[in-house]
Amino acid sequence: MCWSCNPYCGNCKPPKEKPKKCPVCSGYTFPEFKNCRKCGAVLPESVERPAVMCYNIEKMCANPCGKHKSLPKDGVVQQSCRWHTPPKDEVT
């Protein structure tokens, strides 16, 4: 159990993308920006994470949290998950 949430942890909810390192000045910028905040250089593209099977809800998830790795402790598969992100090929 966590006492305070680290948004990059990814244990109880999907992790936030970590800041990107600028290839020009080596400064770090949050991924929502396309250019380095320090020197203005274009940042590298984000790498898309592969979809995995979430054993908690028995569905594929494109942005899983740490709960995807094991079945629920009571053995009952959950019907939904507030963090579930369907893969792009499943979205209609």
C-alpha cells in the first residue's frame, strides 16, 4: 500500500510518461511538449507501449497498471476497470 502517489510508479494506476531528455542540450521536458523548453529543439517521439492481457478484467489493455499481472485475490474477475485503455485495433 502506498502512502503517497508517485505518478510514475504504475502500481495502482497506469504510469505517467517520464520527462524526455533533449538530444541537443540534455535538458528534460515533460512529454506533452513537442519541443525542449530549454533550447527549443524537437524532442524524440514517444514510444508506444505494447498492449498486454490484464488478468484483473481479462481484457487487453494498451496502458496497463501493475494490477494487470495477477488475478484478483478473491478469484473474482472484475467486470470493469476505471483505468482500462482498449488497444487501438479494438476501438470502434
